[in-house]
Amino acid sequence: MATVTDPPKAEFRLSMLIYDTRYRSMTIQVVALIGFLLLVGFLISNTVQNLATSGKTVGFGFLTEPAGYDINQVLIEYNNQNSHLRAAFVGLLNTLLVAVLGCITATVIGVIIGVLRLSPNWLIARLTTVYVEMFRNVPVLLWIVFAMAILIETLPAPRAFRGDDPEATMKIFDTVAITNRGVYVPEPLFSRSLGDIHLFGTSSMNFDISLDLLLIIAVVVASIFGVRAIKRNADATQEKTGKRPTTWYLTLGTLVVPLLVVLVALGFHLGYPALQGFNFQGGTYLRNSLIALWLALSLYTAAFIAENVRAGILAISAGQTEAAGALGLRPNRIMRLVVLPQALRVIIPPLISQYLNLTKNSSLAIAVGYMDITGTLMGITLNQTGKELETLLLGMLIYLIISLSISALMNWYNNRVKLVER
Amino acid sequence: MKKSVFLGALTVAGLAATAGAAATLDDVKARGKLNCGVATGVPGFAAPNASGEWEGFDVAVCRGVAAAVLGDPTAVEFVPTTGKTRFTALASGEIDMLARNTTWTFSRDVDLKFTFVGVNYYDGQGFMVPKELGVSSAKELDGATVCIQTGTTTELNLADFFRVNNISYEPVPIETNAEAQQQYLAGACDVYTTDASGLAATRSTFENAADHVILPEIISKEPLGPLVRHGDDEWGDIVRWSLNAMIAAEEYGVTSANVGEMSAAAGDNPEVNRLLGTEGNLGEMLGLDAGWAKMVIESVGNYGEVFESNIGSATPIGLSRGLNAQWTEGGLLYAPPFR
């Protein structure tokens, strides 16, 4: 009878936590975790203790107090008797406005510059290189301040428009006034307006949505669906008979006629800016601060996006271009139909971080007096209430939410365009 | 700038435990330097001169305190602060005191936990406009674009003034005096509003100062004064009585020229004797040398001298004493007795 003897069980000794490779990594992690928790605990207890010493309380009650200050650019109804929370909301909308405008413009400029940088034309390729290197290598704050300084110093003040023989005149058939305070463009007005829908009642987040705008958007969307249906029909006819029916007048009609009908029904007309008192009145007022910030952020971020686009295009093997060329496609269509769709897969992930950068860089807005969330909640509100901890935490949370939302959206898009591997 | 607000807040939040009950006097003595918060540059009040030394009306208060505590008016580290950063800098212990034309208000005193030790300039908010606009009253400013320094009481006064008078305006928030000046001169705003003294100071630096008028309306009370943190009353007393020493010195005719002579031996006026340390032990009570007030007056001068040499009628800023005259001359300056 054979006895099977188990190898003697290795006894666990404490020193094995350090000397045995099976446990060592675990030990290091546990120690690091404890250290980290201690640090966090120290910071929190220190904060609480110091707040207590200086006699400050932590609370968000100040948010419902009247703000007491005015904000120049408001996208929703606001006056200085509204709460700090509403002021923060106004600032948040301003942040979102410049971020959205900036992201769109930066993408358009970036793609164009990125493609042009690979142009075989020596001059164009070099010029775009100069653009990229110039914008990429100077801090964005300087670009913002520089853009603002140019707008303020070179454009005429509103008072230059006054008098019988003014030094400055309005542009484009007297409809657009370009001043050193901003640009006034005609605004769309509706004489038979449908009114607004009021959302969120009397809470501090309430806002109005113009029914006219909703209607116009609905009509445009419906038109686009109509155009698609026409195209599908034409495709089907082409498949069947080999001949493509002429559809351009149908397409044009579907796009234009419903829109025109709605505009006429609403009594659409333009309100023109006119000099009145100290400033121009009427029209839509694009403030210098918005223009400077938007321009600087777009041009700066576009330089990075251009590099991403160039990298994406270079990642597509030259064989693709050659093959497309062999099929008889022209360079334009090769870029649009063959190279760019594939390059997008490389471009989008770094593009997400550029969008995030742009949004976060928009917090430099106060340099030109643009009242974004940093300027309202983490600027004036912080100062008037003295709630540094609360306002900054809230501000950080808001930026975090904005960034994560952008990230989620772009990741969803990335998943749609990325190569499906089987 | 933003960074410093953030860092300041973090510090408040707890990284440095300097705030609160720590004895500021000991810290200052150990450091050998007074950290004093001033404006980023308001001519006459606080601005570096051609050789880079800070000078001005508010700067003199810092130098006075440094002279009283350390015996050396130059032992000051000036920390330029904006309207936004100043309170965080003080609360976090980055500076020992703030002398930056700061308005004494209830909420700053009570809610922000600061102690205003006195008033060194009684001011009010005014408006400056270019003469060519032909405006003679602030009530004619309907629809005007107004440059304001953000993070100040002026912002709130302005909102109140325009609301009460039922007229509209377009605020342009600006971080520093220099930027405001640039925007105002370029015509990007019609009006510049801040404390009337600040307007006079700013106007004095213009090429054509005569082309700009300060409107008659003063829309607020702005008692400006130095402040310290809550929680260290001994330090607050030192700053308070350094300021009072300057004011009392003017009242009793003690100047930087005659203080040496007057402090050499006890004179006829017991109040002056106590002030200059030739009688009594006021210095000891403050935890300072007996000659602390003498040091203040010797190095920066009395209130009147400081006023005249920095912002008085003989300077480009050209402010008259007005409310800031001694109580004996019909002003509001009234130093409590040195007893």
C-alpha cells in the first residue's frame, strides 16, 4: 500500500508578505491604499477643523439669496434680484454657448487646415504649417487677450457713427454695425408670433422656448426627411430602369417651399440695429467678449485638431489612395469617399480630448469679461458671499458633468464609426 | 489669477493651518517681514514707482505697521491682489493684513470673518465719462455701457442705482484697474465707475485728463480701510493703533520732521507723551517697543503728510481733504484717545 505524502504545507509567515512574490504586490497595494485614505482623511479633517477655527460654516443656502449683480450677456431672463443659483445658470448657458460654437468652428477650421497641410501645393502646405505652429505654441490666454485687444483698439466706437458726416458707417446695406463693443446684426422677428412655452414654472431654472423656433426646426427636419425619400425613390427607379430621374427641382421645392410658407405665416421680418443714445439698439448683439473668446478658442484648438486630422489621414495607407485613383476617382472624391471615412476612426478619439480642452479653456473667459460659469458662480458669487469651498466644489462638479457628457456623446459616435471586426 | 483664487481656497480648505488663532505678531517677527496685500496698481494709493518700490496712500499704512512692529518701514513684502483674490489671500494667511481700498461692509466684517481696524479714506462711488458725451448727471446714463471692476461693492451699488432709477445699462466686468482704463480710453465703454478717489487717480494718468469729467453723483458710502482676519485681536489692535497713531499725530501736530525732537523728552501734552512713549507704557501693552508710534510717524509721516504727498491737491491726483479732514476741521477723522 503506497502512501502518498502531500508535500508539507508551507506555513504562512508574516515575512512572506514582503519576500514572497505571490503576496508582495498585494502588500504594496494595501499599503498604498491605506496611505491614500489617510491623506484624504487628513485633508477632510483639516478642512473641517480650519473652517471651524475661522468660524465659517459650510452650506449651500447662499444660492437662493438674491445675487445683486447684473450680467451683460443673458440667454434667459435674468435681473439682479434673481438668486445666485439663477446667475450660475446664466453663466452655465454662456459657457455652453461658447463651447458649442467653439467646438463647431474649431472642427471646421481644423479639418480644412489638416487636409491642406498635406496638399502637394508647396505654398499652401507651408502656410498651414505656419498657422499650426503659431497657434499651437502660444498660450491660449494670450490669444484671447490679443483678439480682444485687436477688436477694441481697431474698430470704431459707437459714437463714431454719430453726426452728419460720421467717421464710421454701417456695413452691408446699412444692416450690420461693427463697433469696438461688438457686432450688431439684424435679428429675426415675427409679427404673428406663436409665443413661448414656459418651462419649469417659477423655479430658478425656468426658461422660455420660442414656439416659432420650434416650428421652423420641425419644418426643416420634415423637409430633410422629404428630400431623403425623394432620393430613395430616385435610387429605386435607377436600380430598376437604369435611368436616374431628374429630381433637383423636387428636392429644392421640398426644402424651400414649406419653410417659406411658415415664415410668411409667422410674419417674418428683420429688425435692424440703429444708433440710439449711447449704443446701437435692436438687432442681435454679439459682444466683443464672445467674439474674442470664440475666435481665439476656435483658432487655437483648430491647430491641434488639424494635427489630429493630418495624423488620421497619414494613417491610411497610400495603397488606398492609389487604388481609388486606379478606379478613376478624382483627388477630391478620393479624400471625401475613401480616405476621410477611414481616417475618422483615428481622428475621433483625440478629437474628444480637444473638445474637452476647448470647453475647459473657456473658463479663461473672465480675461475678456465674458460672464461664464467661472465668472458668475466662481467669480462674483464667490466674492460677494465668501463661500470659496462651496462655489469652487460646485463649479468643479459642473465642469466635470459637462466634460463627461461630451465624452459620452463622442464615445457613442466613435463606437458607431469604428471598424467592426469579426 | 484664477489659480491663486483656487490655491487660496485650497489653503483655506486646509492645507496650511496658519489661519485662525495663530499669533500673527510672532509670525511677522519671526519672518522679519510683513506680508501686506495691496492693489495691483492704483496711482497714488498703491503702485510701484519708476524704481520698482511700492508707494502710495495704502502702501503707507503697510509701511507704518512694519515700522511699528519691526522698526523698519521697508520690511514689507507687497502682495498685489485683485478685487477677486484679496479676501482669499487674507483668509488663507498668505498676507498678514490687507490695505487695498477695501470697503468696510457688514457682510465682509461679519460673514467673511474679517476685522476692519478703521477707515483711512472715506470715499463714495462715482462715475467718469468723456466730456464729449455731454452728460452732466448719472441719471442721464440710460443705455450706457459701464466698465466695472468685478468682485467689488461697486458692482452691487451700480445694480442698485440703475434699478432704483429705473434706467438700463450694460455692464462690462473687468479684472484690474489697468484693463478698465484701456477699455474706457478706447471707447469700449462710455462710463467708468469705481470709488471717486480711484477715478481721480485713474484720470491723473490720462494724457488728456481734462477731456474727462467725474459726474457729481456719489451713489454710495465707501469707507475704505485696512483689515485683518478674525481671531487674532492682538494683531488687529496693532494695525488699528498704527493707523490711529498716524491720525492722532496729525491732530496733535506731530510730523515726521519734529517727531525726533518731541520724543526726546516728555513735553507739555500728556497725550503726545503717551503716544510717543515718553510717558506710560502703551507700547508694552501692544507687545511692541515704547517708541513704536514714533517709528510709524518718523518713517511714513502723519496722516496729513501721507495724504498730501500721495493724493493731495499738490499731486497729479489732486484730491481735497473733504470728509477726510480731522474732526477739528469739519472732517470725519477722529482717533480715539491714547490713554
